[in-house]
Amino acid sequence: DTGVSQDPRHKITKRGQNVTFRCDPISEHNRLYWYRQTLGQGPEFLTYFQNEAQLEKSRLLSDRFSAERPKGSFSTLEIQRTEQGDSAMYLCASSFGGVNEQFFGPGTRLTVL
Amino acid sequence: DQQVKQNSPSLSVQEGRISILNCDYTNSMFDYFLWYKKYPAEGPTFLISISSIKDKNEDGRFTVFLNKSAKHLSLHIVPSQPGDSAVYFCAAQPTTDKLIFGTGTRLQVFP
């Protein structure tokens, strides 16, 4: 399977704990995006990378959130001191620079108790 | 502010008929528009797209129409099939970067 993969698929954590998610994009794609989706809403943009450079961050991305793409391949999204409001589906997408279509992974569903 | 709006949360259509899903946007600077389909517990799947310089794009059973003066686009599915039952998201792009999504329309195709 050469699509976008995300790990884990589900994460349950207690409030105040730190969590980290991983995304592996389609191998030849140099752009990688993170989105968050809550119930009844469409995905909301969080941040994106071109190769290893983080080019844009949404104001939704508070200081507790950090994303990295150290070698321009996989990316990690870390949430520190989780809050119940962080409960959502976290989606990763990738694309080839200059091409509009983005291809999504299956998402990581986070539940903060 | 909601820049991309899908005002119909749900739509029910008989198998074989046409499904029409609508989307409105507010920002005239949007350059590209896309439709995604989403099944439960899966990520969105790309369906079809259209550039702002065109008014129609067709791919098999799926056609997207763009009316720039009205800031409106629609997705037509003909003929509708039970496997088309899913949530459909309209998305807009200012350039080749982030997507701005609507809230989705749940389509149910019944026999």
C-alpha cells in the first residue's frame, strides 16, 4: 500500500498527558499537511511542510502543539498537556508541490478523558 | 468566519437518480476547488476538482460546476449508487497549499 499512513489509529489519554502522532506521506510527495476534524465539522488546517520546512501554522495551533518533519519524509505532531478540547480526529495529507490535490491518511482519533 | 459553506447537512436520493450537492464560498481569491468523499472511520478521499478558470469538469459519473459570479459550485452524481452514500466535503484553495473545507453534506442513496 503506497498511500498516506498514520499511527496510531486511536489514542486514549488522560488530561495533562503528552501524545505524539506519526504520519508517513506518499513517498514522492514533498508537501505534508496536518488537519483536525471535530464532530459535525469539516477538517481544519493546522500546519504544513514543504520538505522539512514548516511553511505555515494556523492560529488553531496553540503553543502546546508542535509538528516536525526532520528529514522531509515522515512527520510527527505532538500535543503537550492535553485538554479535553483536544479530542478530535487528526488527519494528515500529502501532495506533490505545484499540484492542488491532497491525499489523506486514515486519521488518528484522539480521546482525552 | 465560514469561508466555505455547505448549507444542506443531509440529502437523500433514490438509486439511479441524480444527486446534487451544493457549496458556496465567500472569498473571490480562491483559486481551486475540490470535492472529497468520507466514509466513517476513514480519511477523506479525493473525488474531483476544478480550477477557477473553468466552469465545468467531468469525470465519469461525477461532474463539478463552478459559477464564479455567484460564488457557488455543485457536484452532480449521475446515476447515484448505494456505494455513494457518504459525507461529501467541498474544499477551496487560495493557492497550492492549505484546504479550507465546508461542514459537509451527508448523502444517502436508497434502493
